[in-house]
Amino acid sequence: DVVFTFNMIKENDKIGASAATNLYIDKVEKVDDYTVKFTMKESFPRFTQRYGITVWGTDYRIVPEHIYSQQADVTTYKDEQPVVAGPYTVDDYDPNGDWILYKLRDDWQDSTLGVVGADHYGYTADQVPAKYVWFRYLGDSASRQMQMVSNEVDVLAEVTMEELEAMQGQNDKISAWYSEFPFATADDPGAKGLVFSQGQGAPYDNADFRWAITLALDIDQISMNIFQGAGRAAPIPLMNNTKYLQDTYTIPMQDWLENFELDLGDGTTIKPYDTGYAKRMAEKTGVTGTDEELIDMFGAGWWKHDAEAAEKLLIKAGFEKKDDGWYFNGSKFTLELSYLADTEAQAGRGVQAAYNQLQAFGLDCTIVSKSSATWDVDGGQGNYYLAGYWPSGGILKDFYSAISGWDSRLIKPLGETGSGQGARWSDETVDNVLTELANTDPTSDRSYELHQEFLKEAVKEMPAINFMNGTKFVPTNSTYWEGYPNAENAYNGPWWWWSCFKYMLPNIQPVQG
């Protein structure tokens, strides 16, 4: 099954991971029933990281050969009764996609949950998790809140600060990661902001234009519009500004960030980095603490709001300002912003706040929302202009697997989906960094230096604008179940929609009595 899966991906360029797989893997062979031999095309010390799971998933989900080998097209095959090796099997599901019910296997102790859990988490054989786990689509915001308040739901995801406060006001069993502001954890590895589709050509492929958009924005107001100031600012593009990565990269790079300069094209320059964000947000939200505590909560800095510098950069990028707005190549310029409707409140609110600010700045803008199906396809194919995708990656000091998709060799023409990023940022410095990084010991000083080089190039070119790091409230209801992870019991993060959820389940037990 392992050999079949990897060869299926290598040989089928309609599978998204195919090109990236073929960059490094030469062949995959069976040695015996329990041994697979991978022959690489070159040194690739990140093998286990790249083909394992570091955040929520992997491109290499092993499929059963006896089923998938019989399919005419595995990319369109709907596997309604999946064969799994995990602790739960699919018991039933709604054909319309509104719910799926998982049932605990009788032999769950022999799955990764039982074996790895016992070895690394101290589970005992009789510590049986919930027999059934029911994932449900609950409808709109009002419906979600009503069902949570009335104890019909145990765990939610993707709510706003206002929704959390409203639910807690009606049900004292509802909690979040923290019991007070900011309530949410700011360590979700998914910084939200704006991404430019450079495959659209000029001006989106011009760093001066991208920096102009950045400096036209006011991060203080964006943050307040998203979650009333809760969250950690994420200044470096393409990197999640979790507390760990902020301590590992952002803070050690502070001197470089503060001395970074932009040429405004009229003989003047600007140092755009601003270290005053945390103190300003503390004042706005009424939070007190040491400088270190405020930086942990709100971030080490972001970019200045400077409309004058933004105008100069637009002119440098070929724009002309007239009485009725901005023109590019002789035509009135209209900027389209897009966001994912309903399911990502942080991302959607960030785009909406940016739209309002860019309109006020003087750019003619339109804004559109997209369904999940359209959103995912358009993201991969580059069918957008400026959109609220979240391409930033990494949770480890070595986050090569999260940035490897920015290799320009993986770019396909606009309208096609490839193994790489849909933004289609092609940068020779990045290519050279990623090529060397792929062959470098992940634990070495050189690996760390190369990661910094990548991040510095991302700052210079600004292919995406991070607003806030991933900020998740994840309300839980302890009416029937208790033991959910939180700041006081942080045995895991709150991210039940990741594969680590199965390791939380033995800790979530029925309420006594």
C-alpha cells in the first residue's frame, strides 16, 4: 500500500503533490511486508518531516492498493467506505455533507492512539475514549451559538470574540483557552492576511505595489476590527508568528527589521518597521504587563501606517493619481479583494477591514466572498488578485516543509494547479535558498541561517501581508464532557480539527455524576 501510494502520486500529475514528489524521490520499492525502500535523487535529510505530519495533515495519506488500483481516475474517486488504520472508522455520514459519525474500533489499542498513546502519553488500556465522535455542520452564526448554549454541542471552532461573550453570558459551562482577555490562543499555525496573485502580472508582480498596499494599511484598526485587539501581530510574510517562532526568528531579527529600508522612488527612503504596536494595543484593550508579556500577547512589531510613503511607492510602480482616483497603464485601476465566506472569521474580517482602509486611501476597490469549493480551486490556480488566503507556514525552528512549495520549479501557468503555491511568486534568491536548504542538516547553524535568508527575502518582496497570527477561541462546553485542553491544562493545543485530536480524546472524559 505504501509503495502503491507513492508511485500513484509520482505517476499522476493531476495529483497536487506529484511534481514535488518527483523532485526528490527516484523510486519506491517493497523489500518485504514491513520494509519500504526509498531511493532519492539527491540528499534529502528532511524525509521524515516532509512525509510525516508537522501541523494538520500530509500529502501522503496511504491508500489501499486493492481498492485504488481499480479506479479509472483516483482524483475523482469518492471513497465512501474508507479503509483506515486509525482508532475510528466511518460509521455513517450525511450524503449532503452536513455530518459524519465516527465509531471507535474494538481493537483501538492496536492503533496509533493505543500504541503511541500508551508509550508517550501514558494512556492505559482501559482508558477508552468516546465510543462515537460526531462532526456536524451547524449552520450560520446564530444557529451555532444557540446549539452550543442549549448543550447540543461539546466543542466549536471559528467563533468571534462577540459570539464567545454572548454564549458565556448564557451558559456558565462554556469556556475558551483563557478565562480572560484575550480568551483565544494566538499560536494557531495559520497567520491570516492578504496574498497577491502574481500570476496576474503587473502590478501584482511588482514589490513596490505590494509594499504600497502594506503601508496604506493600519494594523491597529485591523486588529480591533477582527477580534477587538486579541491576537499577536505577524510582521514577517510566510511565517507563522507563534510565540515559539517569534522568539526563534522575529525577535532575533529585530535589528535587521528596524534597519530595513524601502526606496520610495523620489530620492527618499523609509524604515517601515514599527515596534510600538504592543504598547498601543495594551492601551486600547486595557491590558497591563511587562514589555515581555505584552510582546508575547500582541507581538514584537508590525509595519507603519504611512499613506504618503504608500502613494510614492504606487507612483514608483507606474501608477498615476488623478482627481477621480488611481490609474495604471492609462486606465482606471480597480483592485478586487476576495475572502472565504462563513468559515474563517479572522481571515474574512481582515479582508473586509483592509477593503475599507484601501478605499479610504483612495484606491477603487471591490470585494467578493467565495464558497469553500470555489475558494480552494481559485487559490491553487491563482484565480484571484488580492485575497485572504493564509500561506504562512511552520511551527518548528526548521520549517522547510512549510515553505518548500515556494520553489519556482513547481509553478504552473495561471489557471492550473501545481505542487507549489498558487501565488506564483518566482524569486531566484528563494529558489537558491530552498535548493540548498533541502540538502542541509535541519539541526545545523546553516539551516537556521538559510531560514533567515528566506524570511528576509520575503520581507523585501512582500508576496503576502500577514496581519495577525492564527487566533482561535475554540469554545468548549463542559456540561457532559470535561478534560478539554486549555491554558491551565495545556497537554495539547485546542486544535481538534487536526490529526492530533485522537490524542486528546482519552483525556476528554464524561463529567463525574
